[in-house]
Amino acid sequence: AEAEAGCFGGAARRAARVAAERAAHRNVLLLDAGDQYQGTVWFTRFKGREAVHFMNLLRYDAMALGNHEFDEGVSGLLDPLLKNANFTILSANMKGKTPLGNKMMEYVKPFTIMHFDSEAVGIVGYTTKETSFLSQPGDNIIFEDEIEALQVQVDKLTAMGVNKIIALGHSGFTVDKNIAQKVKGVDVVIGGHTNTFLYTGTPPSTELPAGPYPFMVDSDDGRKVPVVQAYAYGKYLGYLNVTFDEKGNVVEAVGNPILLDSSVPEDEQVKEEVEKWREHLGNYSKEIGKTNVYLNGTSQACRFQECNMGNLLCDAVLYESIGRPDQKSWNHVSMCILNGGGIRSPIDEHSTNGTITMEDLLSVLPFGGRFDLVRLKGSTLKEAFEHSVHRYGAASGELLQVGGIHVVYDLSRAPGSRVVSLEVLCTACRVPAYVPLQMDEIYNVTLPSYMLFGGDGYVMIKDKNLGYSKGEPDIEVVSRYLQRMKTVYPAVEGRIRFSSGSHLEASLTLISVLFTGTFLHT
């Protein structure tokens, strides 16, 4: 990322700040909580070779596997990442189930021990057990309960005399807090997956903190356990300075995410290396459209409420679908649903001067999916919307963004009965209007192919659909729409609402050790 206003992060800037922290502190660990795969045009082009190359260059100490590391299947994880990493890859709650899975697990360790003079720090890893339906591990890997699997490995470390233990993983903030509470012997939890932003004091940029950094959890065995995450996109370097006494108890844990903005210098050697790789990236910088407004594709927006990026994407796929009227209907489809977790990035109209490029679009939709057409009974669609908010507030990816639909939720109700109003745009009408969803009627709906096959837990769509037709690649659909519209300015317009009073509030880390450890995390 270039050192200009509105531009954050980048390997060169991260490298410079990590080097500065290593020079300033003893006992520094550089850790990653997973999902180095996916999310950028770089991954689209290099399929993870770029991730392992630059992580080796920055001398990471350990990484926990995230769900997106499986997006190219187990083979795409084995090579390039696992076979080329110069750092330890961790996950305690995975087991191989096939020869390929067993081969993969030869490269994955449940824990590692880092030595600082006479002191030892254990790091135990974990991966969300939802990976099987969030990504593409196939039948090769079994994902076990995080807490049960971690306790077994922490007990092993304790028996080996290790009394300073970090849990590093990728299961989301709620699970992170549960691990801190329930796994006896874990002293620090460094998490990812939900891209949770924690901060103590006045935040330095636009992200609003979900809590203080570190977030202190009371464990069942009477300790205070710090839990941290560091948001997403490499925008911050998580910094946690932890002091332990001789018995391994946490005496102090202080820090904050470090904003990697233009005030942070770039490492020139790493920057040169980035530019060498960029030459092979291809031409993704061509303008395909413009926006007059900020396209909010952040997880803080799209996983909790209606976001205008979701509206733009649904508008694009519905525009693409116009053109099949008959005697009874003005069109064959009027509805779009898409999982908010599939929206991976915002587009900042200020930093891009309103220009939208293919690189921008690939950052928003990096997974190479399609927009398909599916036939669903109204009752199945209602079931999908209940699933959309069944665990609202956990920052998981299933909250539905919509087009041609008005939905109202009451979060004070029990999961499974939170949809209080669901209206859809009629098609068998001459003047389109929103009418109540009919449970027995059959509807055509556009949606990502990921959801069609049960992704993000939408098994009811996979199991109960009445037929589907494959659509076009999502990138092509949206880029054509942007080219036709020339300039877009999508609004938040009340497609998704929460009834009064029910709206809930909704990574890089360094460690230092009387033994003080500094944990940097991504």
C-alpha cells in the first residue's frame, strides 16, 4: 500500500514496524491468527505463494490456520503454504481423515514452544470447526471442538513444565472468550475470524471498538485472561505486552492495535520485493466505473445491518436478470439474497478519487463464485431469513443482504422466530410493489453459488431447493453493471430493519515477557 492519505497497511509498512518493535523489546513473537489466503487480487493471481513468501520475509514465528486457507482445497493449502513456510503452522482441533488429510497434518502442529533464554512460551493453535461448511476441506479433515482439543494440548504443555501459554486461533471473538474462560492453563488468547476491533482510548481511525484492548475475561479457575484481535485487511498491527511472574501468572497485559497509516515508514527492501511481484500481477487497474459515495463493505457493517455495498451487489445481479417477461409477469425474478460474510472489502471513494477498478472489485468479491438462480418455497425462504439472525451479534457471515425484499427482525425473540415481517417485490404484477411472502408459493431468487451449496450454514437452500440454474461469475456481473451505470451512489434505504429496541450491539499481535513478552499479531 502506498504511503498516501486513506491508504493503510501493506507488507513493507508492516515489516518496518515489526522491525522497530523487535529492536525496542526483548522476547518478541510475531503471530498470525489465520486467513492469509483470499481477499485480494494478489491471492487471485498467486494462490497463496505471495502470502508464504512475505510471511517468511517478515520472519513470523507461528500461524494458526483459518477457514480460508482451505479455499483451494487441501492440495492448495499443502502447496504453497504448508510446504514452504519457515514458521510453525498450528491447529490443535483438526485430524486427518483421508491419505491427503493425513499428509496435510504432517505439516500442522497442535502446539509449538518458543524459548527465550531460560523461559519457555507455549503457543497452541485452533481453527473454527465451521470450516467444513465455510470453505473447501472436503472429507479430508475432521474439525473437533476447540475447547476440548485445546485442553488436551495445554495439559501436555503444562506437564512439560511450560507455564506461559498462548492460544492462537481463528474461531471468532465469542469462541475466543469461551476459550479464555474454560481452558485451564491458557494465559493469553489471540484470535481472528470475526475481524473484531478492540481498542483502549480514542480509536485512531474509523473503526468503532467492540471493547477494550485487551478484553479481560474471568476464567473458571479464577484468573484474568487477556483476549485480543486486531481487525482485518492488515490495517493494524496488534501489539500486546504481557508480563508474567515466575509462576507463569499474567501480572500485566497492556497494548493496542497500531494503525499502519502513512506515518509508518515502509521497509525499502520489502517494498522493492512487493514491486517485483506486482509486475506479474496483470492489469487489474483499469477503471470499470465510478462511485460518488463510500461503498461500505466492512464486516462491521455487512455482518450486522444493511450495507450499501450489499445493496449495490444485489442491484447488479437483479439488473443482469431483467428481460424475461411473459403474459403474467414483468420478469421471472425480483429477489436477491447474499451472505454478508461474502463481502470482503469496502471501496473508499476518497482514496480512489471515486474510481472503481477490477482490483477493487476483486477485493470485494475474491472467491470466484457465481450468482445463480434458485427456486424456493416461501417457507424455505423464511427459514433462511431466520438462519440469517439466529446468532446475531457474533459477527458471523450469515446475515443476509437483500434486493427486492423488505425484512424486519425482532432480536428480543428466540432464535427461529425473529422474522416479524417479510415482504417481497411481486413479479406477477404490472406495477411492482412489496407484498407479504406466501409460505406455499414458489419464488425465483438470485444468490451466490456458495449459498446454493449450503455455505454459511444455509443447508435449507441446499436441501430444499426446487431446482436451480447456473449464472455468471459474480465479478463479471458486477463489472458489467458498473460499466453500464458509469457512476453509482447506492444508499442504505431500509431493506433490512430491526424492530424498536431490539438492535444489539454487535489480525497482527506482538508479545513481550518479569518475564515480559511482546506479541504482535495479524
